[in-house]
Amino acid sequence: PSGLPFVTDFPSLCSSLCCQCGVPIPPNPANMCVGCLRARVDITEGIPKQLTVNFCKQCERYLQPPGTWIQCTLESRELLALCLKKIKASLSKVRLIDAGFIWTEPHSKRLKLKLTVQKEVINGAVLQQVFVVEYIVQSQMCEDCHRIEAKDFWKAVVQVRQKTLHKKTFYYLEQLILKHRLHQNTLRIKEIHDGLDFYYSSKQQAQKMVDFLQCTVPSRSKSSQRLTSHDIHSNVYNYKSTFSVEIVPICKDNVVCLSPKLAQSLGNMSQICVCIRVTSTVHLIDPSTLQIAEIDGNTYWRHPFNSLFHPKQLEEFIVMDINRVQDKKKVAGAGARSNKHTLAEAWVQKTSELNTDHQYFCSTHLGHILNPGDLVLGFDLANCNLNDEFVNKMNPHSIPDVVLIKKSYDRTKRQHRRNWKLKELERDREGMDTDDERQYQDFLEDLEEDETIRKNVNIYRNSNIPVESDTDDDGAPRISLAEMLEDLHISQDATGGEGANMMT
């Protein structure tokens, strides 16, 4: 129709001019182009662009305010959530669309986040903007590591005691703790003459150690706590807890005398028995019948018994003659017998009495390894004064003259060709004497002789000692290379130097 303008440009029907710069733009509620809108409105205003996060070098954890330390790897979801919580209050006025890490050098002590946010601005227009937030990683020691470094601040202690003169059980327990890595949370380990003290920063960690000990060795425990401080305003109590763990005072190779009631309940065993192993139970064997029994901690404390001899009272005998007993009739109600031992009757003579004709007759469970002329260690019951309540009530004819314990080998030669080693706990020692070294060598020999105990211990190959041939082997038990582990050493350079502690 006449009077109407003629439209020559079709796109002009779908566009409008920016009210600031006059550029044609698609219609929007703000009637402004994106450049002008961003120049007038900054939706990231109030959001900090640079913050700090605290990182503990010792345990490689990050601080999540107010007081929680969490383990995070670089560019992980956990670390992203921790960084976003730092600006959570500032992000409440905008809508977070996307968030991700920008790669930085691990040693740069910097973390960069790329965030995409949206916000409704003038007249309902929605503006989207991308920006970067930088986090500076500051080193700060956490409370747990601070207590470990202080070595004096503790909240719980586990006192492990064993009233015996030999430390075989403690050496075995030390290896179990190392294998299961229960020593990592200790603030300090102190060794005293009859046990070990483990110090912890929390009661829960100490309770975990007590539970482990009760499952590992026959023992009993009791606990107590002492009030150190009390805040009357917040009603907060601070205690120091003490856990006392007493291990059964019986070690490997001890000769014991059971009570008549206990011996009868174990299958009419002889009261005189030999302890062949201590694990979670005390393993006993009757040297006259090969009958075996296991006694746990609860049974022991109900029917306690003691060791008859000290390890220093072991005497050396020479086997003059030995006869293996094939068939031994079981008594009524007898229990299980050992399949790893052989019953034998032997005539032995003390090496200190070779100029006499005095010999001893005894039954032994070592018939599978003893031959005439072999040296064997044992206890002389015929010429000793035993002060034990159960032995004094026994029939003298039921008490053997000699109890043989183990075959004797050349200790110097065994120690020289031992091509393996064990790890030890880092602990404060009161003093190391020659008797402790002798007991430790006894424990190493027990590992070579007992495969059952060896399975629970990590044995490492000693590369400083070459592997010898078996041509000069005197028959002493040895540990095969297949049972040894390679000792792994990681140098400082492998971690990437300073700053690489952030990586796991």
C-alpha cells in the first residue's frame, strides 16, 4: 500500500541496534551487545581471584577448614571440591556452570581453577563469563605431624610387658608389627628391660594396637585414664589413657609343668611339656608321646603355669644311641599327635662328663633329626632343684631325667653364611648388651628351623653376603632364596626434588 516504507534489508527485521555502540545485535532484554554489557557489568565482582590452601609436607594432606586434613592428589575431585569450598560463599550470587583445573608445574606451589558462571543482569538478560582463580599452596604442619615431631605430646600409651628373661616373643611381635605397618601412627616407641611402650596421639589408635596384640599373641589387657585438663565453659575433658598388655610368660623352647587338671583337659597329656612355638596360642608337645596341644590366653590365665628353666641353663649333650619308636599306643582320651616330629628313645651324655660313664635315658620328639654322635641341647631335671608347685606334687618316677630341646649346630658358621636380614623398629633403647645379641641370634635360628613362624615374617635378602654352595653344608636349616624379599630403597631424586611431595 502507498505510504509504507519499502523494506530492502530482510535481516534488519530480526535485529536491533546496541544502545551504546550502535552495532546491530539480536534483540535482547538489555538492548546491548555483549561487549558493552560486560564493560558495564562484571558478574565475577566479589569473587576472590587469588586464595591460599595449606599443605602438610610430612603427611601430604591438605587443610579443609576449620580443622580437617584430607588426602588429595593433584587435579583430583577431592582437591577440586576443597578449592571450591574456599569460594562457596562468593559463588552464592552466581550460577556455577563448569569448573576444572588448569595444568601447572607440580613444584610451582600454584593451583589454577577455570570457572564458568552465569548471572541474570539488566532486565533479565543472562550473562555467562569464564575466569581463573589462582590458589597459592602454603606449607603448614598438621597437628598430627607436629605431635610426631615433638615426640613428647601423647594422649595414649600401650605398655606391652612379658615377665620372662628371654625376648623371643618380642622379636617375633616386632616383625608382625613391621609387616602390618602398625608402627606408622606411633609418636614414639620406647624399649625397656621387660617390654615396649607405644605412644599415640589418640586413644583410637592405641585401641587398634591393643586389638592387634590380642589377636597376635596370647595376652590379657586392662586400661586406665587420667584427667589432664577440663574446660568448664565448653565441658571438654582431656584424658591420657594407658593400656597395659601382659603377654603369657612362656617362650619357645621352654619346659613347663602343667597342672593336673589342665593336663587332663588337654587329652591326658604328661605334665612335663615343651613349648615348640608361640603364635596367637602357646603350642605344647609331650616329648614322651608326641601329643600336641594349643593353649590360648584365656585358658592360660585360668590355669597358669611357669617355665621350669632359664635358657642359660641349657646344657649340651651328645647322642650315644637312639632308637626310633614306630608304634606308641595311645592312652584313653589322648589328643592329636604331631606329624612333623618322630618319637625316639635315646641315651645321651653330657659333653662336660665325657670322662665318666654317666649316661641318661630319655624319650624325645627330635627323632627325625638326631643321629648317634650329634650334639643336642637340653635340660637336666635329674640333677637340679626345681621349685615349682606342680613338680613338687608329681610322682618322681613320672619326671624324666633329661628333656631334649633342639639339635646343636655351629653358631659361628651359621651366622657367617646367613644371607638374609630383618628390619627393626626405630625405638629408644635403654642399652644393648651381649645377652640381647645372643637372644636375637636365637630368634634368627628359630626362624631358620621353624617354617610356620617364618611365614608370618618378612625376610629380606642381604646382598652384601654372597650365596654359598651347599657342598660344605653341615645339615643346619637354612632359608631358601624363594622365601626372601628384595629390600627396596627409593632415593630422594626419584620423588622429583623439592616440591614434589605434593604428588602421590
